[in-house]
Amino acid sequence: MSQSDKTRTTVEIHNRSYTIVGDEPAHHVRMVASLVDQQMREIQETNRSLDTTRLAVLTAVNTMNDYLKLKEEYTELLGSIKQKKEQDNND
């Protein structure tokens, strides 16, 4: 996919505008940006002294932590489904 085929979406995160260029539809990019903005605002409410850089890093760390937890849960769920299927096939 060439650069001209990519979607350009301008979003606002933490009172700053960003133009995101990528393969995802604009509505998806806006939803992701909204969630990032929301997470940053929630963190800032409890940590008012954080500058923007530290706030962004803390948001990224929290988001990656949530992602890894979901990935682990997904892997466990797949394992449970596989085990259930094997049990059903042996019955």
C-alpha cells in the first residue's frame, strides 16, 4: 500500500492535534485517539504534577500492561477451548 493509499485522520489528544496516517479507517483512528485522550485525562486527575511527556509514557505503560493482560487471558481462553474440544472428542 503506497503512502497515497493510506488514510490521514486528524485527532486531538490532550489538547493537541495530531495527524495519524495509516491503514485503519478514520472512525477507528478517532476511537483509538479518544481512548488515549480519556486514559491521559484519568491519569492526570490523580497525578496533576506530571508533565506531558511523563503523562504520555505512563499512559503507554498502562495501556501496554492492559494489552498484555488481555493477551494472556486470550491465550488461556484458547487453551481452555482446545482442552474442551479434546474432551468432547474423547467422549
